Amino acid sequence: MPAALFATTLLIAACGLVYELVAGALASYLLGDSVTQFSTIIGAYLAAMGVGSWLSRFIGRGLVARFLAVELLVAVVGGFSSTVLFLAFAWTDAFRLALYAIVVVVGILVGLEIPLLMRILRERFEFKDVVASVLTFDYLGALLASLLFPLVLVPQLGLVRSALAFGLVNAAVALWGTWLFRAALGGTRALRVAGVAALALLAGGFVYGERITAAAERGLYADDVIFARTTPYQRIVLTVWKDDLRLFLNNHLQFSSRDEYRYHEALVHPGLAGLQGARRVLVLGGGDGLALREVLKYPGVAHVTLVDLDAGMTGLFRTHPRLVELNGGALSSPRVRVVNADAFSWLDTSQDRFDFVVVDFPDPSNYSVGKLYSTAFYRLLTRHLSRDARIVVQSTSPLFARASFWCVDRTLREAGLRTAPYHLYVPSFGEWGFVLASLGEPYAAPTQLPAGLRFLTASQLAPLFDFPLDMQPVPVLPNRLNDQVLVRYYEREWERINR
Amino acid sequence: MHPVAPAIAAGEGAVTMPQSRRAFLGAVAGASAALVGLSCKGGPRIAGTFADDGGAAGHLIRDGATLAKPRERRRVPLVIVGGGIAGLSAAWWCERQGMRDFVVLELEAEAGGNARAGRNDIGAFPWGAHYVPVPGKRATLARALFEDLGVLRDGTWDERSLCYAPQERLFWRGRWHEGFESFLLDAPAGRAEWSRFSERLAELRAGGGFTVPLSIGAPASSPLDSVTFSDWLEREGFRSPALRWYADYACRDDYGTRAVDTSAWAGLHYFAAREHEELGPLTWPSGNGWIVERLLERVGDRVRTGAAVRRVTLSGSRAVVRTATAEYRADAVIWAAPIFLAAHMVQGFPSTADVTYAPWLVANCVLDRWPEDHGAPAAWDNTIVGSPGLGYVVSTHQQVARAGDRSVWTYYRSIPGVTPAAARRYLLRTPWHDWADLVLDDLEQAHPDIRSCVSRLDLRRYGHAMARPVPGFLDARWRRTLQSSRGPVWYGHADLGGISIFEEAQDRGVSAARKALDRLAGAYGASGA
């Protein structure tokens, strides 16, 4: 009997922690910013457990039956928590509400468990032993769950099935309890029926979990508000919070509709506005069509080629109404040709030359992307430039990743280009930097910008090229294919920021 | 696409998230078995075969099958026997000197020898030698070739041909670590010993005798050549397991021999011959097959494949080269095939060459998805400490395009044995499925789910992959005898140097070509080096 009781404690403790971890992980997964998600969820969960513990005082008679009922309830609510949350994310605007509601309900129920269990056991064992053993197994159960979760559950089962699996464990424990405590229970029949029903429900969820998430994703397609999809290259998630539309790729924020115009105007116009007679433009990366939108503001630009690896990205931004509204239908413009290919390989085989090139790749956070920031890549790119052409390269933050930023500049110069680095403030990103590069004359800021901008003015351009003391150049090496210093700088710098 | 926002990046790494929940949900069934340690040995079928090797044709020659009357008789100034790096380099040199009237006879269906490559829908991959260290200033011949191939321009090496970062990683204590150094420096004793070893190497390097190729300055004999590498390490007090493993690995990797069988001079050559090279080696997705392709672009029209030379007889100052179907009467012959074959075939072969050969196995694994991988990111060269193999090279690493899900891994294993002959028997008698299992067992140490990722595994066996540089190899008399040949057969193969590396094969091939061209120039009063 004692062994069985303590196994019960261990298992319910593990279940309790798994529900909490599932909620935290799911929120980070879907919303990004995992530090915030985890802290607020842990806080809310622990507070709710406190409420549950306090509420336990109002349970007087029928302790065992109530305890088992709580178990069954937490099994069902906790077990289906991630399913419900995925569906809420797909179908409703109230994901956060659902998230915290579930966290609070599960927290209260889990908070009830231990006080009730202790009171049940107090009647059978020495109180000092009860406290010691229950808490011991409670904490050990937490350890078990915290190890299983990242090492086994998430990689093997995914979030939906992890929660369901532990819901099953929880329900099984409750059902087992009807035998364990049968002496203390008046009638076991109702509880057993409920237990079997809960098990069946959870098992069904477990078996059809995959279909449920697939249905959620189909919902996401139909939904004008939110989108989530995994392409062969990345996971694309769109979120809307009030009027702020955000794009995340692999959980990394790519833009916020509130301030993306700052980024894209600054990316395109300082380089392109002064290029009289620029007719042919190349955009590398930038499958969201936002840089394209800025490029198309020049009537003289006759052809734009956009090369983006991911057809999922360009397809989404060509068809989704909210996104088409944002990029002004740039991807459907007759002046635009969209190529879904790897930029490096495409440049290798293409013979085309361009007057202006926008290089807008993700930050060099790994060796695979780092290749697109190498001297070899820029040398190859120079073979595609017309005589007075310019390149602009998104170059991460000169403030947060100072060496990385200056490394991009150094690499461009190593490839034989003359550079003009500049920076601006984008609220959702912070200080951000770009590097203009050309084979020809030194850069001179244009005196006129196209009409209809929301951020840049001609007189504002000069200060962008001025770097304050904490963003000024540092000595760095160029990034080469065979020695990707940039990836190492970048890793080191963001790691420092993240600590 | 845009950069990472700082606030979001801050959360990275808190929890390992699945890239795609659908993919993960889908993977449940298969993966949960692996989780409890049940690798799916009986799981997905892996296709594959022994890729063609020249053994059968070679043994036919050894066993002296009778020769029918030739269908073709030809007079040709120069016959080059062997279409590996040595033979193709000899041809390349002749071409450069304006002597285009030669024929290259290659036993196998494809030229390239140990540097051959394969190709499938994923891309090209090596079947053998897969890199050339960046040649130093004194390696003029290798530099001349790379200038010709556009890899070296105005003193600058083409970045596209240099191995991309990250170049190597090592698997030990359950995870991958970038580079070799951290392993060697791991234990405090290891650190002290490694720095002492590095100092010793610097001294030896300063002595100048460890050259690549050997002909530009290696001694004709050395006291270091009279002991094994293991004995030398022991004598010098290098006893840390990490360093000993590394030394043994180096010998297996470069020579196919264990450190206990390798001449200390050869073992040290691996370490002392090259300056610490920041640039990393030159490599291509097809390994040295890329060089073979470039050489064939220049001389391929005169290469006859599937042309097994059966006999070389002397007739006055000329030589007659017989294949199964043709007879070539040549003024000069360059023997650019392994030397042990010459003993069977060349009339008046001047000595009994007491050279032994290490057998090798190369496996090309087609991966439909990337397996589990812990620690440092995948590198070009991936080595597992304590493995009987030599690790694997990711052939897609050297493609500039962003890596897709699929890849080809080229796995190497030298087969040291009690005797080379015993090792060779083991190599040749082990059936395909046993070898495939051994290869996958080895990879499984670092990639537990490798069996569910590999859809195809082809094997190539090299019975006589390379000459073994055992103690005494430097001043073997037969080498000197062969080198001082006065024709009409000149010998040019890496076996003559005794270490099987690209520069050595090239140097020996070109050197034989020079001698042959001199003779031809004397005979015709034309061309010459």
C-alpha cells in the first residue's frame, strides 16, 4: 500500500509539471519570446496552485472521492490542454485568454492534489512520515517530468501527444485509486465509469492527435488572421495582436507591421533613389515582398527579379489578403519575376546583370546561411552588377552584434567593393544596420526620395551614415567560406545579449 | 527576409522545439522504438551493392589467362599504363609539353584510380581520395596544376575550392566537438603532452626533411625509419591515450596501417610535412574526382578504359604493351599502375619489390533525412573517437546551396590486420550485408537513428589501396632501382615514394613523363621538358 501511494504521488507530480511545461513550450512556440512565456506561465501556474491549496480547506467530507474526481478532472483538462490551445490559436483571437485560463484551471486542480492526498494519508500513517514522503515523491516526480519533457516527450511525441499521454497516466492513476482506496469510498461505480470515460476520451485524442493538429492548420489557412505552416525550409507563423501583424520564421520575428516600413524604406531608398536610370533590380531573400514594394515605387525600374528559397513564403505573400495588403501586391506585379531557388546556386548559373541588388537574408546564425555572407558570395554577386550598380546588404544590428555588422562591411570590401554602412532605429528590432556597396564611385546620398514614404526624408539620410561611439567599427576579419568568422562573431554576440 | 529580433532570440534554446509538429507527430511510431534502445535493425530495407572494383580483371591477369591474337596493332610513341592520378598527371605533363601522341591504358571502366567519384540525383561524391592539402610554396608541380585548373590565381586560392567551414568535428563523450584540439587538450596531461608533441614537430619540421612530395628534399634514409611510430612515441614519452589515439588514427587515415606497423618517419611525416594551414584543404563535392574530371577534359580523348594491360615485353629499345585485344609498340612506356602488378607483367622487371598493400573499404551512404546529431554542427570531415572506421565526409558540405534534407556520406575504413593478406581476405570475403551492418553500427554510435535515414549504401573494396610505409620503406633498394630505370619502361606511381598521397602520385607520374619525353626527344629530336 505505501509503495502504491508514493508511486501515485510521483506520477501525479510528474503530470502536473508536464502540463505546465507544455503550456510554456507551446506559448513560446507559437508566440515566440520564450523567456516571457515561461516566466508568466510558471508564475500564473504556481499562483493558481496556491489558490488550489487554499481551496482544499473547504473540502470536508468524502475526501477520497473528491481527490479522485480532481485527478480525473486534471487528467482531462491537462491532457487536452495543448490540443485546445493549438485549436484556439488556429481558430480564435483569444489564444492568450485560453492559455492563461487553462494554466489557471490546471494549476488550481494540481494545487488541490497534494493537500488532499496528505489529509487522506494522515489517517493511515504518522503525519511526519506523510509530509516527508509525499513531498519527496512530489519533487522527484517533478524531476522525472522535467527530464522526460525535453529529452523524450517533445522530440518523440510532440506537444499535443505529450500532454495527452500524461493525461492518460493521470486518469489511470485515478482509476487505480478507486481500487486502492475502495475501503474509504462509499461507491466506486460512478468514479470508475467517469475514469473509463476519461481514459477513452484521452486515448481517442492520442490516436487522433495528429488529425486534430492538421485540422487546426487547415483552419489556419482559411483564417484571415493567423497562419502557421511548415515548409521544407522553415516554419512560418503569422500572428495578429490588435493591429500588429507579425511574421515569425522558425520562431524568429521577421517584421512587425507597425514599423516594418522603417526597415524597408531604409533598406531600399538610400541606395536606389540616387541611381538615375536603374532599370533592373535583383532582390535576394525578401520573400515577403516588402522590399519589393519599396523598389516598385520607382517607375523607371522595369524588371525586378526576386530570388527566395522558399516557395511557401512567396506563395503566402502573394495570396494572403492581409499580406497582399501589406506588400501592395508587389509579388503579383507584372514587373516582377519570382524565382524560388537558392541564391548562391542561382547566381552561379544566371547570366543577368542588375543595376541595384537588395540582399535581405536572415541573420548569419549558422554556417548554412553564413555562406551567403562570404567573400565568395559577394565576388560572385559583383559579376552580376552593371557599371554603376549598387548592392545593399541587411547586416544585423551594429549595436547588439557590432563585430558581426562590421564583419559584413569588411567582407564586402575584401570582395573588392567600396562600402557605405548605415543604421537606423526600428522599434521592434532595436538599432539595425545595412551596408551599401558598389564597384564604382563613392556613395553620395540622393537629394530626392520617391513620394509616399512614411519614414525617410532626404535631409534625414546623412545622419544615418554617422555611427555613434558604441557602434563604431571594431577590428574584424572578413568572412570566408573556408573560415566563417561571421558565424562565430554572431553566435558570441547574441549569446552575450541573451544572457 | 529579415533579421532576428533580440527579444525573440533571447528565448532560443530554452526548450528544444520540433521544427514541425506534423513531422514530429508523424515520426512518433518509428522513433519511439529507438527511444528505448531498440534500433530498427530489421526495420527499413537498405539497398546497395558492391560497386564495381577492378579485382576480377586484375586477378585474371595474375592467374595468367591466355592471350588471343590482338585485333588491333598500333605504333605509338608513348604508352601510359594506369589512369589514376599518376598516369593522368604524366599525360597532363606530356600535353603541357606539346607531346600529344600517347595513349593511357586503364584497367577499370573509369579512370581516376583511388580518386574516382560517383554521382546520383543528390550530387557528386568521392569513391576514394577526397582532398589535397593546400600545397606549400615548394610544391611547385601541384601549384602548377592548380594554376592550370584555375584554383590558384595570382597567388590566391579559389575560395570555392577551399573546404567550407566547419571543417572537422570529433565525436567523443557522447557528443560532437568542433575540431580535434579540444579532444587532445581535454585532460590536463593531454594538454602538456600535446604542446610537447607540437614542439617536437616544430623541430622536425625545421630539419626540412619532411617534404611533400618526397622528391624535393626527403632523405634517402633516416634513423626514424628504423622504428615504428608507436615505438618512437613510447621512447619519447608520449603516452596519453588521446595523443596515441590521434597518432594511430593519422596512420590509419593516411596509410591504412596502425601506428604499431608504420615507420616513425612516415607517421611523423603526416604531422610535420605541413605547416599549420589556416586555409584548410582543397576539396570538392566529388573529392579528388574533381581533379580527375579536369585532367580528363585535357587528355581524356586518349584514355582507353577497360584496357587491362596483360604483358609488357621488351624488343630492342622499344616495348610492346599487350592488352586483351590490342598490341601497342611504343618507344617509351610509363608504368603508372601499382608496382606489384609490374612484377607480374613487365618483362625483366628489375627487382623483387617487397611492398605490401593496405586494403580499404569506402561506403557511400545515401541519406533521405539528416539523422540525430548532438553537439557541434555537421562538418565536412566527421570522426568518431574509438571507432574502427575513419569517420565520414559529407559530400553535400562543399555545395554552396543551402543544404536540403538529403545527403551522401562517404565513409572510410582502412582494414589493418595481422597481415595485409589476411586483412584483404577479410575485406573480400565479408558479404555486403555484413559490411553494411558494420558501417551502420559504427555510425550508430554518433547517430542512433542512422538506420532509418539511410536508403542506400554502396561499397567499394580496394584490395591493394596503397603501399604500406612500414619501417625501412625509405631506403628500400627496389625503389632506387626502379627510379634509375633507363627505359624503355619508366616507373611513375605513388608506390615509388611509399606514401599514397595526391602530390606524391602526381610527382612520380610527371617525373617519369619527363624521363620518357627526354628519351623521345632524343629519338625524334622533337619536344621535351
